[in-house]
Amino acid sequence: MKLTVNPINKIQGEVRVPGDKSVSHRALILSSLANGQTIVNNFLEASDTLSTLSCLKSLGVQAYFEHGRLIINGVGKTGFIKSKKLLDAGNSGTTMRILPAILAAQSFTSSITGDDSLRKRPMDRVIKPLSLMGADISSKNGYAPLEINGTQLKGITYELPVASAQVKSAVLIAGLLAKGQTTVIEPQKSRDHTERMLNYLGAAITSENNEIRIKGQTQLTGLPIEIPGDLSSAAFFIAASLIVPDSKLTVVGTGVNPTRTGFLQVIKRMGASISLENEALKNNEPIADIVTKTSSLSAIEISKDIIPLAIDEIPILAVLATQAEGTTIIKDAAELKLKETDRITAIAAELKKMNANIEATNDGLIINGPTKLKGAVVESYGDHRMAMSLAIAGLVASGQTTIQGSECINISFPRFYELLKVLI
């Protein structure tokens, strides 16, 4: 599928983006582990989250949609059943890396795979800590498919070699099902949705500095969950409002979890006009309305302290950097090479087609701006964040931009173009 974008004169209005993908995954997984029923509002119905839902249903979890809400009847820690088929995580790295934490503690054997892209993403980073907890996991040289023989897990202390919310979540959830206490130590703070939701649903979990401890074999209880709007999805519209002339935008009810607001911190440093209104806390997650308008941006350096808090937004930040005054340096972001595609190489190659002055490095990007972008035929590489970032670049380019393979947007934001058209 191809998406065609033309330059526009302004973005104006108010928009509510779909539910947060990370929180939606965790609502599904942790509610399944809970006793009782959980009602989830604003659940993100997208390819990745539906992969998690499908896997959990295959494991005996009852979940269904009713009046726009997702109802999940939890099975507790020991109520899962052996799937009659191979579990398929699709393109979802979260599904592939977190579900083995549950499967490793069951009384049966499971197998889980993913699509071509996911089978090329390394799984050793989650296999290693789970194996230290006693898990019996076989892989294809560190890649999916995985075969997991369930057993009794034991608590460990594990120091993450690289900040990763997915690996941290897998170890903490395995720790919930293990005997004893599990401690995870992070090199830098990563998104903490798992810790917040575990706490909300009744886990004995504490966090101090970059050290998280969870007591094993405590029972979660189902409670109502309201999913905040996804800041990673909102980032595309926010970025557009900063670089398209005569723009003013309000993104309503968006998650502003401090471990996810690296993008907001970066654009503030670049000179963005941005404010938060109607701030509130819902099921341990902070939310707010984000108000932005056209701004003059300046180049900055983006490095290791902020990278884990803005890892998904680096492609759209690269687009903003093409319109900022000066040289933007993004470094310490080698993790981007392990996403749906090598996002460092990919965003550099495609923005270069649009006349951007951009170079890829071993762990980041160097971008000189501002440059007048030109419309071009560009590739998504099957990566949803690449496709949406290039679409925003097309809004400020001269001429028409065509994004090939844009169906991948359905992974996280099926209504992206529909909502964009409302604003322009």
C-alpha cells in the first residue's frame, strides 16, 4: 500500500490519539495474571496488541470487546492452559519478549514465533535472565521461534546490560511468578508502565533510583484500567504542529509518564512552544492535554541520558532536526538498529532522498538544518514509525511524497491518516 502526502499550509484543532500501545500490552498481560475481571477503556486495537490478545486467548484467557471496552477475565498465576497451536507474536517485540516470562512458569511446554521481521530481532537478551531464574528455553541461535518448557522459577538479582523496558518487564513478571524476591537494576531509567501497573493491581513492588524489587508469588487483582493516549503516536502530530506554519494543536488525554516524555524534553530544548493542561493521574499513569504551536527550532545534542526515554521518537526527531537551525547530533542510540528495521540507517537513507543533510553514524545521526525538503518516493521498510515520520516530513516538503509499504502503520496507529486529514 502507498500513502501519498502533499505539503500543507497549517495544522489547527484538537485531537485524541488512540490508547498507548505499551500500556495496552501490559493491561492485557497483567489482567490475565490477575484474579477477577478487568474492564479496559481506550484499549489500542492495532496489529501488535491484537497479537498479544490472540496469544492469551490461545492460553485460555477469556477476553472480549463490549460497548467499545475490552473485558478480560483473569485466570490467575496458574490458570493458563497449553495452547493447541503455535503462538504467533506477529510483528510485536513486546509480545515475544514478555509472554515467555509467563510461559516459563507454567506446567506445560509452549512454542512462540513471529513474522519475518520479528524472527530477525535478538531474543538472547530476554532468554539469558529468564534462564538464570531457572527457565528452560530453546531458540534458533538466539532468535525466534522459542520453545519454553515450564518450570518453577526462582528470584534473582539482574543487572540489565542495556536499558530495555521489555527485558525489565519480562524479568519482573517472571519474578512475580517465582519463589523469593527478584531485583532488576537498570543502567538508565526506561519506561516504567509495568511497575506502575503491577503496583496498581496489587503486586509487592518497590522502586528506588534505578533498582526495582518485586516479591514473588503474590496475587494480582483485576481493577478498571483507563489507557492514556499514546504519546509516541501523538509525537507525529505534535512534530507537524511545530514545523508547519500557522499551526496550533491540542492533543487531549495523552500519557505524560515521566519515563516516556523524553520527546517532550527534547523538543522543549529545541525551542518548541509547548504546555500541559488538565493534568491528572489515572490508574497510576499521569495524563494531560498537550498544547503546541509553530516554533523556531534550534539544533541540540541528544545522548544517552535521554535516549531510553525517547527511543521510539528518534525517527520523528530526525525529521524535526532537518528544520532546526544548526547541527543536531543524536548518539548512544545503537538500540535503534534492533527495532523493526535498522532505524538509524533507514531514516538517514529516506530523508536524504528528500534533500535532507543527514548522515548515519555507528550509534546515531548527524543532521544539519534547516533544509528545504523535497517530495520523493520513500520506503517504510515495514516500520510503522518510519512510515509516519516520513509522512510528517512530506507535509513540509515541496511537491508530493509517496511512502511505500504504508500498511505497516496499522501496527500501532490504524487511524493515523484519518486523524491527520481532520487537522489539515
